[in-house]
Amino acid sequence: MQRALFSVAELRQAIDQLPRTHLAVLPTPLEEAARLSEALGGPPIFFKRDDLTGLGFGGNKTRHLEFILGEALRQGADTIVTGASVQSNFCRQTAAACAKLGLRCVLYLNGEEPDAPQGNLLLDHLAGADVHLVQVRQLPDLIALCEEAAAAERQAGRKPIVVDLWHGIASLGSVSYVDAALELSEQLADLGLMRASIYLSSATATQGGLELAARALGLDWQVVGISPIRTDLAPADVVAGLANEAARRLGLDWRIDAADIENQEDYIGPGYAQPTTEAREALELVASTEGIFLDPVYTAKAMAGLIDHVRAGKLDPSRPVVFLHTGGTPALFAFNHWYAPAQ
């Protein structure tokens, strides 16, 4: 356990100085998953239910958007332009947040046009987003399209802001998970739990915020990120970069080294958004023991990693585990072709 560099009051004061628009239902519950723990024969497991943040079917990105859109509004933006995959949880929650705030939302979604919109894509349309389906090879290509769209929005007399999930304003997502870490640490303290392993699906801002808070407050947390995607960038570098940018925004004179970030790429399978056998088992086990639904792209793969670590004896059985449920369940309905119950 490391020494605290900042107090809770100092972190709270720094967070409260940033622009924020309240979108989420907070605090989200911390629930013990006793039947899942028993089924695995492992340590006590708790779910931090950030799938229940409320806006647009919930998810961790609603926390991000409180600060991202707070800053966008401060800058006078009336249009948000962003892009990700066709079943993006961030884009779905962005579309819902823009609808709530009266902002124009322009989405560039990478993937094939389906026969009919389903899952997150259906919700994007229902929320009134201006949706463009494209096919590009890399995220930078998608962001380039967003920048071109923003230029057209300016010519039309609007004031757009481009949200790049890996850079810039996206670091405010890490600020939101510093805030979430304060919430979680209080919940754990109420249960008399001062140490924990935190598992989550992340390779960007969410893990960055938890890492920043854990180190700043000297929390006895082991944060384990399970990456859902392979890119040319090392996840630890991205997480550390976003955490350090968040620290700068908070006025914290301190940096995180990428070597201190634990983020594993062992459970991605054949590729991003391609379900795995282990993810299916995890999804079914959690649903059948706890009545909690994961998604095949993010949370089920993270849970597959946790299950594997428990079964391999990698976890201290006396150290509680918190699984951060980052949401994404609407995407389940877009994967109905993948899932067929065993006969």
C-alpha cells in the first residue's frame, strides 16, 4: 500500500472546479455476488453497477459525458461529432445525452449497414442522432471523417466539438472515474473493506481514472484492465497518457508511469467485437447465478479474464474483487445471430 499523495477533500475540490453537466443516476450500487463467488470457489466478488447510470440504458460513458459535455457547453458548442464502432456504447450514450441537453449529435459509425438497425444503432436513431455508417481500417481514419464533418458544421453556422475517444477532451472521462473511485472507496469502507482487486473492461479513460485515484489516495487497490481491442498503441501507454492528462486538468502535479499499469490483451480472442467461447460462458454464468447481464464485446470478455484468474489461483482468496460493470447490454440484441441456447 502506497502513501497518499492527496486527500479526499483535495481531490473532491479539484473535481468540483471543472465544468460538469449532471446526467447520471449516482451513486450506482455496489452489490455482492455471493452465488457467483460460490460457483467459482474464489474470493468475495462485488459488482459496481455502472450499467445502472440511467441515461440511455446506462453505462460508464455517462459518467464520462458529464465532464466531456460540461466542457463542450462551457466552450459554447451546440454540436457534438464523434465516431466509433457501429455498436458503440459511447455513441449511444452520447446520442442520448445530446437529446437530453438539446445538442445536435453527428455520429460516424464504423461497420456494415445491417438489414435493420438493432442494439445500440437502433437507439442512436431513436435519440435523433445524424448517423453515418462508414467502413475504415483504423480509428484515426474515423476521427479524420469527424473532423471533416465538423468543418461542414461550422460552414453551416454551428459550433461543433469533435470527441476523439483516445485524445484531448476524452481525458475528462478519466476525471469522471476519479470521481467514481471516491464513490467506490466510500462504499467499500462502509462494508469494512479497505483492500480490493478491481477488474474492468477498459483500455482507455475508465481505467485511467481509477489508476489515478488509487495512486493519489494511496488506496490498496489492484486495478486490472482487460482490453477489448488490439491497436497499434499499447493499452498501458494509452491508459497512463489519459490518466496524466486528467491529472493535469485537476491541477495535480504528479504522473503515472505506463509500467505501473496492468492491462491484459489475453481475452480479446480473434478480434474486437468478435465473441469468444470464454465470453459466452462468462455471460451465461453471471446471468444464471446473479441475474446480471453482460455484453459479448466488453464486459463478458473482462469477466472471462476474472474467471480465468480465479480458476488459475492467481487471486488472494481473502482479497475482495470488485467487477466494474461498465454497461453495454443493448449490444446483446445485435448479437442474437451469435447466441443460440444449447439444446
